[in-house]
Amino acid sequence: MSQFDQLEPFDEHNRRLLSQVHPEDWKNPTPKNQYHLVVIGAGTAGLVTAAGAAGLGAKVALIERDLMGGDCLNFGCVPSKALIASARQVATIRTASEFGIQVAEPTVDFSQVMQRMRRLRAAISPHDSAARFRDLGIDIFFGQGKFTSDSTIEVAGSTLNFKKAVIATGARAASLPIPGLSEAGYLTNESVFSLTELPKKIAVIGGGPIGCEMAQCFARFGSQVTLLETASSILPREEPTAARIVQESLQRDGVRLLLNTAVSQVTSQGPDKILHLTSAGQTEQIFVDQILLCAGRTPNVEDLGLDRAAVKADSKRGIVVDDFMRTTNRRIFAAGDVCSRFQFTHAADFLARIVIQNALFWGRARASKLIIPWCTYTSPEIAHVGLYPAEAERTGRPIRTFVQEFSRLDRAILDGETEGLIQIHCSPKSDRILGATIVGPHAGDLISSVVMAMKHNIGLRKIASVIHPYPTYAEALRKVGDQYNRTRLTPLTKWVLSWFVS
């Protein structure tokens, strides 16, 4: 199914979006004799690669078969965060009485929530528009790009000759081989944002970041939400303590969690979709209006003519690349979700910067040198960077962990947001930060300070010496630094200090 089919309803906002990211009257240019760089895919990785290369004076062509902006703009970060913002407003109103404010139960106009999302998405779309990138000097070609050799790509009847090429075709929602699921019908991130009516009952399959974000949103809007996860907890890759805080928050919002649960089949009965569940030998059926599938991502490697360019790929890992983002054809690179296990917009951005250096300047920038954080935008948010304790234990790497709970942070107490914490993992013999998890309000913003410290080798000792405004959530970072400094007080140091002050 083309992504055009997902832009429903086709109102003024989606028409504006389409006019920016795939204009109906667009005419592909006449190809140049040879391009320094041809980029397939106009999501984040492709756009950053193309703009950066063109800005350095390279002749660049950019190919997109559907919508410029990729998943992030059209079916990912942008629309989901718009819904999350509306859902948080609902939650704020419902808890107002805890702050001495009496208000009526909020009424959610779901059609207006979705219209707001479409309006804001359209307002952001000029940043990723065909016209903007054409004005940067890039030749924009709409159509399916396919390698015809190791130096040529065909698109919409034109042949583009290149010195270097970049595959940035992204990924899509993975399907599951559940009997009856396709026949019953289901939503993915590409179709859920076309809803205009709030489902009364919705099942979300997959307790990862997208599944948790959407489950909480729909529960706050008023849907009866069942979240299904085969693991023993939601967000199974995250710190158990942090994931448990998010899990309890989802349950308070009314999400029914069914863990260690698999869907054996899906059937239909009139308008209802019936999920047949198995858990610990027990069976259950649940009846819903909609099913939202959030069970991972599949890289887009089909119909690219990869064999003609000697580029290796597989359906699970995507394009095979080395640490320099080169494919098995040294003239062809890849970036973003099509080749990276870090499927985030900001990761795609910085992988594209590596590609620019290495493809145009024979650079030696390495993907393994990147320090990549991530955040799940539930309430509370959960953010992470670097090493997990479980990973450290598995690899035999000793760490020392410092924890600052938000229940002992004045700003969190005043805001009524005490269910959160910061965990920072350090080398056992120094204050060097190896990893961190933050769960709480603004975790995605707070983690950036930790990433900066890790990138520039700033340890907890120096963080403790930085004056943070009071009262703020960021003050929790300084408090962790204070914790580290207290460990430096050996018995001898304490004795000497007590002698001086006595």
C-alpha cells in the first residue's frame, strides 16, 4: 500500500502536506551527466545527506517513491508527539484536584485532536519539502529508485549516473504471522493517524516504545485499551526499575496489561475483532474495534536492484554496512533505519553526517564512536544512553551505580511528579560516566546533559561543581555528582577534615 493512501481524511491540512512532500504537479528534472552523490530515500537520513552534500558543492540527486520527510514527519515522531501533547492535557485536567483546582471531567473531541495533529504536521512539512531541497540545488526525482549497475540508478524512466550513492530507504512496521490478522485488518503507525473516530476498544500488540506511547494516549482519550506483550514486562530492553514506573503509570491511566501473552489467532464477528490469547497454558478472548500492531520494524530493502550493485542485505538486519557506513560495494553507503539498530531520527541524522564525511572526502568517521541516546515519550518519559547494568554483567564489565530518586528532589515534590529517578553508571575507579537511565518528566531533555558529559569526558566530579538553578529537575544531575564526591571521602580524609574543623 502506498503512503498516499494513508493521508486520510484528505482535508485542507493533508492537501497542504502533500503539496509540500509530493506535489501532484511535480516534474522530475533532466538528469545531469553524472552526480557526485545519488541518495535513495528522503526520510531524515536521506534529507540530511543530500542537504549536507549539496551545501559542500556536490552535485546531488535525491529519489523518493512516496512522501518526503519519511516516517518521522508523516507517520512517526511528528504526529505521535502531537497526540501525546493532547493526551497529556487530558491527564493534567484529570489530576487538577490534587493541586486544589476543581474542574469537570474533560470531554475529548477526538476528531479535533486529530485535526490539530494534521494541521501541525502540515505546518512543519515545509522543512522537508521538495521545493526547499530543490532550492538547495538538489535534483529531486519522485519514483521507485533501482540500481541497474554499480554506477547507475533508474527512476521514472531516467538513468542517473553516480560516483557515490546512499541507500536511505528507512523501515516500515513489521507484520506478524498471526492467523486471521490480515483478514480482520489492523492499524500500524502508517494508518493509525488517519483515524477520525476514537475506538471504544483497542488492542495494542507490542509493549515497546511505540506501543506504550499509543496505548497511554488512547487510554487517556477514553478508549478501553489492552496492551499485549510476550515478555514479562513492557519496555523489556529498559532498566527494570524504570520500566516498572512507566508500567504502573499506564495502569493508572486505565491500560490493561497482559504480559507473557501471545496472540494465537484473530477472528471477526460482525464489527468486532476477536483476539485469541494464550498465557501460561490459559486461553482468553478479547473483543475490540481496532488492533494496533507495534511489533518492531522491517527495513525497506525490496525492489532496489541491490544484486545488480553487489550490495548485500537481509530482511531482518537490512543493508549490511561496516563501521564507516559502507555497503559491500565501496562506492555505495547506507544510513538510517534501513541499516542501523538505532532506529531513531537523531541517529539517522548523525549517521548521515558520517556518510557525508566518508563518501565525499574519503573520511574515516566511525558509527561506533557515536553516543546515541533515546527516549520513550510516555508519562513519565524514560530515556537512556550508554551501558545497561544487565549488559555490563553479561560482558563482565564492573560498574558503580548512583541513583537520585525524584521523591527527594524539591521540584518534583512541588510538581507532584515524584515517581522518577536518575541512574548513572560509572567506572568503579573513576567518575567517568558509562551509561544512564532517567525516568520522569522531561527525561528526554535531561539525558542530553549526560550525553554531552560522556561525549566530552566530563565526569561526575565536574558535574557536581556546576551551579544548577533551584528548583529544577536538572538539579538531580548535580545531586548525583554530590553522591560521587562523598565516596571520595576516605576514612583518612574524614579524620584529617575533622581535625581541621575541630
